[in-house]
Amino acid sequence: MAVTLHVLVESLSRYLFGKETNATTQVTPIDFFRACTKLCICDSVEEVIDLASDLLKTLLLPKGLKPITVFHHTRLNRYIDASDTVSYPSTLINIPAQNGSWVKVVLRTSDNLVRSKFYEAGQEVVLLPIYPEKRTRHELVFVAEVNEDIESPELLDLLYQQVTLCYSRLYKHIRIREDKEGLLTTLFKLCADLGELGAAEMQGKVSSYLTHELNCEACCLLISEEEVQNFTCQVVGNQILESEYFTPLRGGFFGNIARSRQPRIMTQFTTSEVTVLRELFKIDVKSFLCVPIVSQSTKQVVCLLCAANKTDDNRFSVSDVSDVQSCLRYTWTLLSSAIALQKETKAKNECQSMLQIARNLFTHLDDVTILLGEIIQEARTLTNAERCSVFLVNKERNELVAKVFDGIVTVDESLDPRQYDFEVMLVSSRCESFSGMNEVRIPLERGIAGHVATTGQTLNITDAYAHPLFYRGIDEATGFKTRNILCFPIKDDRGNVVGVSQLCNKIKGHCFTQYDVELAERFAVFSGISISHSLLYKQVIEVQCRNQLANELMTYHMKIRQGEVEECLNALPTSATHFDVNFDKFIYSPRMLPDEDKCVASIQMFIDLGFVSRFHINTRTLTKFVLMVKEGYRNPPYHNWDHAFSVAHHAYSLVKNLDLQNVFGELEALALLTGSLCHDIDHRGTNNAFQISSKSTLAALYSSQGSVLEQHHFAQALGILNSGSCNIFENMSKTDYVKVLDLMKDIILATDLGHHLQILPGLNKMAQEKVNPKDCSSEQKMMILDLCMTACDLSDQTKDWKNTKNTAHLIYAEFFHQGDMEKSMGTLPAIINDRERACVPELQINFMEHIAGPVYKVLAEFFPMYSEVYERYNLNVERWKLVLRKFKGLRIPSTDSLDFLTEEFDRDLFPPELS
């Protein structure tokens, strides 16, 4: 064996050096062979460098003149010296890219080696650039200074080749191992840094790390949230978003990537993909990488790592995918724990919110309107909804009623009389309230809310316009765009649906999620209990108020003098013309009839129109009813029994002269006459606004329904009908009985001018289209019947001048009395109620032209025979205008009195045609 080895060494020596070995040679064949053997078994770059450096020193620097300098190329396009302490730019080594050779050069002043102060200009050096795996970039460069010719260039060639082969052979494994070690060190440090951070800060840290490692512009994590069916992103790059980014977990651009579970590298995009990526990154994306991360335990995609814009417009690579997977393999455990903690904290906060909501809701049980407002606010906050409405179920009318309809216009502004200052004053004085105009009523079975109310099931609609139950009319009217809807029932403790809440447009997300549904249903429990208790509380208060009202009525009213019924029955004439030859004509002024005859005349009107015989009304019952109605009226200056009789007489004249029994029906005609007689029972001489502002008993009973006084008048009429021997409808069938009461209620509520102003545009349109009242729809007939009631209520303006003038005196006396009470309460009254600021002629003209005038004009168009009434109305308007002109011409101070309107004043003022 020794002989064989000796022969091998000698042969190698002769091949390498061309001569026999001797003791004076610095590198013997045995030494070289051993060095090559060691190079072959090197397992680190450092060992290769050390062995090669030693051999080069021996070959090139036998006298030890200067050490070898080694430069090691790093990933940052820079070289570091062998000590790993100083870094230099890659241009430090000015060597042409070449393979398979070493080079001997003389350094110049311009060379970077000279500038780096390693060597001096003029020095002769040998450079050995190592190119592993046939690369054109130098991985290692050995630099040695020589002062004489190289004795063994063949050996140097062989050494160069051997080092290159060994380094190339080891390069891949060594670099991978070094990269892994460096990566692990970096990742361990990253994990240590994540330890005390919250979920959002952790995501920012990981995103920043990957942005640096991938050498890209921005990174972000889309976290999968199964419970809400969304990917959510809190951080892009190192910036925490003001509002979280949401995208569907299934479907869509990111959902499809998650479903494929395959990384995606993209440089070309569709228009929709450009929009999606710009929305996420807020930059134009030229290159894109998305890596789904799959949980080892659940085998589900738990997040997506998204990276945008590789630097220098390069394309992301497979190695980038590996880097991402390595990073999240170590950091995901910490991230998922932080996210779980965040969710637990969120759940805890929601529990506390629910308790606070319960406290808030149960502090407003005394006012259901405020309670509904609180429910709306809390529901919007909980679910991040743009708008919310709450409907209450009205089973009696089979309707859904929204008193608080958040953000949606429910009233046509063109119908609101408050746009005119003078009308505000007059409408207020006429006891009209507009609170009822702030609610929305829809049939119980209609639309999305109706479906939820009838089925008791929650509806979560992701695309409102694609749903068959969605009604676009409100969106078109308001300009609001409804994207998605969450509608859920509100139930009481017995499981009955008492209301429906409808949420519109999820703010942070493309739609309401299952989590929102669960949250809303939990919230609905508190809402249902609070609404039920509020309604129960309201019923208790109403009972107390009704008892108080009953005591008042028993104390002050509702007492028929003994023998009064018999006196009326005995005084009944054979015909209505007994009272006046023009009694059944529009020209007749009922206020001229003596007070003692008004009850008898009222009874006679029922008889004359045939209602007594047609509906089998007992005359004694009718007499008691009329007398009780009379006793039900108080004695304010205007809204008293005289006013009621005047209104009822105009209704009688309408039915008599316009044949309304054949136009509308006999029940409708009866309801009109009866409702006219009862329409202001127990009026207190103040309007609806005063009732509400003074927090009266009536306001406590009826303010939630709107039309406070009108609701009370109808309730009093029902009370009289239900009292002993006063029910004039007792002999009707059940169907007719229910219908006539509904008609009466509608007719009495129609005296609220707010209602009239709502239907007036429709009436004008019908008149322009020349609709025949006898042949129109039932809804149109009801509108015309309501118009008739308004005409009756304002009929004093169509009588002779003396009647009209005296009535105005009574009206403003009542108005000013209310104003005096408001002043005593510390409230500034409206001009129409303020005797110190009012100009009565001017106010009267405004009222007649803008409120009363359209009533008589439209009614005359429906019924040409009614034109005479409209003409008398116009004459009275002209008279008032002459009064105002004279009033201002004489410079009479503004006054609350009409005492200056004497008969002598009238004679001097009016021409013969107006006298």
C-alpha cells in the first residue's frame, strides 16, 4: 500500500511540476494531495477559505511578505472582508467576469483596492475570483501581493480549479444551511418581538418583516373569520387601518384564491382585480403575490399573505412563496393567539355593551318614542349599520307603524304648511298637529318588514335590489342607495312579534354577517322586553288619565236636565223649514237660530235626511244623544256648541243639496252628519301644540297617535254612544256598526288640517282630471268625503258678512286667550296668538286665501251646484281686503279687536255689490 501511494505521489509530482520532488520545494505533492483531500471534505465556506488561503500563501508568498486578503460577497451586492467587520461596495473588486482562471494585475491609482487602502498603487497582485455554479458574480475573491514571478503557475491553476470545484460542490448545501440558520435566527427574534404586542401590532410587525424580506412595496395579512364569513385586514404594511378592510370569505377575488389553496403570482390583472387590489393597498399594483396559509390542525385556510409590487418591477418568485410560508410557520401561533384574545376581548365588551343597552332602554319606558330612538341608535352602533328603522306592530289596523324612521324622508315637503309663516300661525291656532306626519304606516303583510313581522324570522339580504320583496320607491324619492338589509323581529316575553327593526347598509363590510344576525337577535330580546313594558306602562298611564277625564266630565258636563228629553220631543216640527224657509239652503246662517232651538233642529236634520227611518233610530235615543253631545261641549269663545251646530248644519246642507247619499252611500252620509256634530266635543279652547307643550292629560293619552284633540273628540263621541240609551247605531248590523264608527273616526280626524294638506294635492289632481265623485274609487271617495268635512268645519267663512265678521271676533278671542296662557308659562306665543303683535284683517285674509280657499274651489269643481258657496267665500275675501286697505289707510294701530268694524264702518266701506 505504501509503495502504491509513493508511486502515485511521484507520478502526480512529475505531472504537476515536471521534475522530481526535493526537500527545498515549499509545497510537496503529499502536502498538496492532503490539502485537496481536505478541500473535498470541507463542510463550511470558512474552511474552504482557510485552506485555500494557506496554500496561496505557500505558493505565492514563500517569504511571507504579505497576508492573503479575502473578500466574501453578500446578498446586498456588497463584499465584506475576511474579518466580517467591514463592508465594501461590489465595485471594490474590478475584475472582469470570467471563469476558469486567475489573473495577475498591477494596481492603479483609480482601482478601488487602492482607494480602500488595502494596497498601494503600483503593487503587483494575484486575484483568484471564484464563480460557483457557473455564475457571473464573484462569490469569493482571494487577493495576494507578489514581488516576483510565480514559480508554479500549473499548481496555481490546479489549486484554482480545485477550490472552484469544491466551493461549487458545497455552495448549494452550505448556502441553504446558512440561510436556514440565518432565517431561524431572524424568525426567532421576530417572534420574541411579537410577544407583548396586540393583534393589530403583530400583523404590522409581520407585514413589515415580509415587506423587507420579499423586497416589495407593501404586505398585508387577510385573516379568515368563519363566524362572519369574511377575510379581515387591520394593517397594510406597518399602517393600522382606521377601519378594517373586509372581503368575502367565499367567492370574489380573494375567496377564489383561498378556495384553490395555491399561491398566486400575478403581473397582469383584469379591471375588477385592479379595483380590488387598489382598494386594499391604496396603490397601483403592478406585481402581486398571494399565499394561502393552511392550518395543520383544521386543514382550513386561516389567512392570506398578500404582497404588492416587487422592487425594480421584478416578478415574485417561488422562493418568495417559501419565505412567506417559513415566516408564518413560526409566527402564526402567536398571531392566532393574539387574534383569539382580541375576539374574547370584543365579546366581553359586547356583553358590557348589552348590559349598558339594557340600562339605557329601561330608563325610557315612560316614552315609547324616545325608547324607539334609543333602540335605533344602539342597533346601528352594534352592527355598524348606516341607517335603522323600528316598526311597531298595530294588530288592530293590521299595520306596521314607524314613528322613528331614521334618515328617511317620510313627508312630502310640498305638503308641509310650515313652509309658510302665516300658515304656521293659522294651523297652530286651528288646533292642528303635524306629529302624525312623522310616522310611516305600511300594511302588515307588505315588503321585507312585513314578511319578518308575519313570519317571525330574520332576513339577512346581501343585495337589496335583487330581492323580490324590496321596494325601490323610497330610494328613488330620497336619493339614498340601499345596498344590504338586516331585518329582524322584536318579540315580547311570550314570543309574540311586537315590532320589527330594519338595518340598512353595513358600513364596514360588504354585507351583514352571521355574527351581526346573532348580535341583533340578542339585542332584540332586550328591545322586545323594553317595548312591551313601555306599552304596558303607557296603558297604565292611559287608564289613569281616562279616569281623571271621566271625573272631570262627571263634574262639569254630561248632565241632562230632568224633563229636557220630553221638551225636545214635544218641540219637534213637521219639517225643517219650520225654523226658516232657507234652513236647508247653503245661504242660511245657523248661528242666527236661537240656542233653545238648536238641539231640536239637530234632531230634525237626522229625521229630514231619512236616517231615522232608514237605520231604525229610536227618536228618544237620538234626542238623548244630541243632548249629551251638547253637554259634552265646553264654553270657549269659538269651539263650543254653536260651532258644532253650524258645522253639522253645513253637513246637512251638503247631503241635502248635493245628494251625497247617492254619491257616497247612506252610511257615509250618516257618518258625516254625526261626525260633524261631535267633531269638537270637550274642546278646551287651545290647540294641539299647546296640549303637548303643557304636557296635558290629553297629550299623555294621545300624543303618540298624533292629532291629540281630534283623537280625544272621537273618544268622547264613542263614550256618549256607549253610555246608557244614547247609541243611535244600536239597530245596525255588526258590519254596518263597525263601518260607521270607522267612518266617523276618519271624518273627525280629517278636521286636523295636517291631514287635509296631505290629501290636497291628490284632490287637485282629481279635479283637474274631472273625476266623477260618484264613479271614482273607494279611496278617492273617502278623500272627497274628508274634503266635505273640512268644508263644513270652515263654513263660517261662506256665510253673510255679519256672520263671518262676528265669527272672526270669536276665533281670535280664543286664540289670544291661549297666547295669554303661553305668556304666563314663559313661552313666546305665535303671532296669531299674540294680541300685542297680531293684525287680525291680515291674518284672516292669509287664512282664507291659503287654507279655506282651496277647499271650496276644489269642492265646487267636484259639485257644480256648490259654486254659490265658493262665490260667497270670494265676496268675503274681497270684503276683508277692503277692510285691511281701509285699516292701513286710516293708520289704525295693530289691534287684537274688531270693534272698529261697526255697521257704519261697513256702510262707508263696502260698495253696493259687497253690502
